[in-house]
Amino acid sequence: MANRHLSRSIVLQSLFEWDLNEVERKEVEGVLDRNIAEFAPNKTDKPFMEKLLDGILSKQPELDLVISKAAPEWPIERISPVDRNILRLGLYELLFSDRKEVPAKVAINEAIELAKQFGGENSSRFVNGVLGAVYKEIGEPGKEEISKRKKREVPFAEMPIQRLAGAVVYAESEGDLYLALVHDVFGHWTLSKGKIEPKETVEAGAVRGLKEEIGLTVTIEAELGQNEYVASNPELGKVRKQVHYFLASAPYVDLKLEQKGGLDDARWFRVADILELNFYEDILPIVTKAITMLVGRRSK
């Protein structure tokens, strides 16, 4: 994997030079050879790099069209050369690579890592948002692969249940209300939560889970409701996740996102800006209820 990441980095650098310096297509191979000689002199992955670069350049018009549809507010020429070529690389692997060789989530995660490594402060979120939107649009490939390997489809009532607890966490700063949200790798802002341990109360699970996931010490104030969804677990198959949500307060301090798969950012947002974010459908009513409660308190 490390070798493949280096190979993608070299292909990205070659694409950047091609794009920025308007290098002729016939000269791109020479650019790639020079970069390989400088950064990967053993050339063990050269066939992979050549195939990837050639594929991206061959599909460039189609890739740019997908980018323009997934990010309509960002014309392709307004996207920085680094970001747009990371998107071209990631989209090519997501849409055209052999999924046995490059699973969809690998394509997305590799592009996000390239954005963190070579892009600007917001590059990884932007790349994640675009690729996440395309991933959903094409039906989230890879999810069905787990069920295909199973001997039978487990009925909903027989699925194992995993209990979680989370919260809409708010803080006040300079007269403004803020909510703490986490961002997942599929481009959605959502609520921090954690698993409820055996013999642990729901409230205690929420407090502990938020401390672990985003580094906040919260105070539970009110119950907001519950939701349930089905997720795929590599070991258990489909799992029913039942989540209990609270309204909780916290000091307005820097969030510290736990380093784990699935989430890539945690930020405070002013309440006035919250409802314009991209939420899951089952999370939006929870957030709306919390905001209504908070605004109601202030108006009294």
C-alpha cells in the first residue's frame, strides 16, 4: 500500500506538471520517467504508474464533466491545479479501475490522503465532498460485496444490535451559539457518538463517547430522541445500530478528533450556519429539534 501511495504521488506530480505547464500529451511519458527516476528509482511500480497516468489522460474530458456536476459551484478552471488533478486521479480509480484491485473506498481514501499531503488547508474536505457525492450517486459500490459473501440474507429482526449514544453539543462564545459536528468520509456533517459499554447507562456512554471522539467534556441537558439504521460490519455482517441522542453543553474549546476510520474532521459551527450543511436525512430532525430548544431558551 505504501508503494502504491508513492506511485500515486508520482502520477499526481506528473499530472500537475502536464496541467500547469501545458505539456503536450506525447511528452507526458517523459515527465513521468523523470519523476520516477527522482522519487522511485527502483521502478518496481512503473507499469501501474504508466497505466494510471494514461487512463486519467484518456478519460480527462469525462472526469472533468463529472467534477463539474459534483461541484457545480466550482468551475474546473477555478479549482486549484493540485486539487483538480487529485480529483481526476481519485475519480478515475473510483469509476474506471478494477474494483478487485482498487476498491471504491481505497480510491477515495487515497485521494484524501494526497489532498492532505499536497493540497491546501481545505483540500482534503473538498476532495472528500466531491468523491463522496459521486460515490453515493453510483450506488455506493462495495457495500453489496459483504452480503454476496454471506450464505444467506439475515432478516432485520435477527441482525445483531449495537447500542450507541451521542449528542448535539452546543457552546456559547461572544454571544453566539455554536454546535460541534463531525465530518465523515462520504461528505456529510453528523453528530459525534460512541458505543455504549455493557452495564453503562446511555447518558454515561454519551459523555464518554464524546470525550473519546472529539475531546469534549459535555454536560447532558435534555433528551432529543433516537434513530436506527443498518450498517455493514466486516465480521458480523449487517448490524442494527440504535442511537440515543441528547442535547449537551460544553466549553467552547478546540475539538480533538480521534484518529480512526470513517471521520476526517470536527468543527464548531454557528447555529445560524448549521442548516445549510450536508446532513443525513435521519440526523437533520435531531439537529433541528436541538436548535429549536436552544433558540426557545434564548427568547424567554
